Amino acid sequence: MPDRRTDGHRRQRGVTVDPAAAGQKSGRAPREDELHLFQPPIRVKTEVHCRLPDRFRTRQRTAWSDSNRLGQEVDSFLAGPSFDRAGNLYFVDIPFGRIFRLTQAGACDLVAHYDGWPNGLKIHRDGRIFIADYKCGLVVLDPASGRTEPLLASRNSEGFKGLNDLVFAANGDCYFTDQGQTGMHDPTGRVYRLAASGRLDCLMDNIPSPNGIVLNNAENRLFVAVTRQNAVWRAPLMPDGSVSKVGTFLQLSGGQAGPDGLAIDVEDGLYVCHLGIGVWRFDANGIPTHLIEACVGHHMTNLAFGGSDGRQLFITESDTGSILRCEAPVAGKPMFAHHG
């Protein structure tokens, strides 16, 4: 028998309706709710919170920019924002091996300058600063002295491809990405877990450019930004510590590269820095709810929640060497909630 249900009935039952066909059959233009799979995301504006002072800028080519910025001259490339308990914001400058601290009063200080390419930065529960360094591996920084020490430069005498980002679990385990120059042509990027006991496990080794990494609030799912696939993978963490049924959580499109830094809010909303587009917020089911837009530049690389209530977002913008700020749609996951 012919299907006599209306387009409305088909939509209610989850059947896809072609908007153009719907309009042709009824003799009217398709409505807006027939044109969108999701509601349009709410646009969130940013403002410049801080610009890297001119005294720290000298535009030049570097070995890093030759390979990663197509030979362009750069004066900085900021990433890795992270707050300490005193409210100071630390961030890295990749091509020049520098770590900066931005105080609550607005003073920007150089904390460390060393022979490395720091990509990601997180603060351990004991106050030490851990750095995922592309050149040196996993590095520890003493913020008081500015001294850096290698913690993990290799695995089984084999060097890493090039570390990118890291995240701590409540028990002190450190998850980090080994990105190097991998991509769709070479899907061999890796994700490691360095347990608080010192044991190192490779959880995945088939990723085309693993970048940002974050845990959900229950710490039973690991999210990884897969830059060259323009996707975010979800890796369930099993009781024995292994991963299983790893799959694509988000498939993005467009942009100037792909997803970079990630963050989680208290509702398990996932924030994704999508280079060239902005920062997306997706709810726990992967539905887009907000799009945070840059007020300057086009490369928002990483982000961190701050403020007394965790409702401020601070985002590194690499084109202009700036820290951008906006009101977060939802409060962020407290960084030190489990660390005492």
C-alpha cells in the first residue's frame, strides 16, 4: 500500500525528509526547521584578555616554523594554557621553547626558556608543571626556579615521534599524545598512559595525528582530537586499564586544519578548538550547542577554564600571540577537585 503519512509524521518517526522535495510537494518554500539537522549553535563572542608583550617578540624563521608553518616567520605560537591554585595562567610558546606565567594582576613573566618545543602543559597535584614537548618528550618544570628536567624521553630506547598534549586523571595517571608528523598518509600516532606508579602503556598506535586529549568526568572515556582526520575519537577505558571499541565521536568538516585542544565542562560538554572556525561546544551526545568565535586571528589552539566559579574560558590564539577570554556556557571541570 502507498505510504500516506505526512512529512510531519515522518519527521516524528525519525525518517529523513528532503527539504526541497517537501517544498515542491506542498507548493511552499521549506521551513527553517526542515533545513537543519540541529538547532543553530549559539554564538559566543570573545575579547582579548592579554597580548604577549612586544619585548618577547622577534619575528623570524625557526626550525619548527619551517616544518609546521610552511617557512613563515613567527614571533610566537601560543598553546597549553593551564591555571595553578593561585590563579596564575601558564602557557607555552612552541617555536622558542618558552613558558610564560600570566598573573591575576595582568603581569606576563617568562618562567623558563630552554632548548625544546613545548606543546601541552598541565599542572600536577604536587605543583610541578608537566610539559608535553615535541623535541624532548615529557618534561617537568619547577615553577619556582624555572628549571626543566626530562621525565620521559623515550620508550624502550626508542624516541617519541613528537609529544603534543597531556591530561591527568584523579589518581595521578598521565595520558599524553605522541603526534609527530603523522597524518592520513601515516596513521601511526600514539596515545600513552604514564601511571602514577611509573608504568608506561601504549593505548593506541594507529592514529592519524593525535593532538588534544581529555577525560570525561567519570574518567571512563578518553577523547582525542585527531587533527588530520578532522575528527575526535572516543576511547572507552576498561576496568583493566585497556581501551576497547575506539570510535569516532565527532566528524568535523572544513577549517584550516582540524581539531586541536579539548576541554570538558561539568555536564560532560566537550569543547573543541577547530582551527580556522572557532571553539565548538558539543553536549554529551555530540550535538553542537555553542560556537565561540575569535575576536582576533583565526587559530584558537587550546583553552582552559578559570575564574572563581570556573565560568571563564581562556583561549590561546596563535596568529596574534594573544589570550582570549569569554564567559563559558557551562562551568568547567575543576582541575584540582580530586587532588586535595
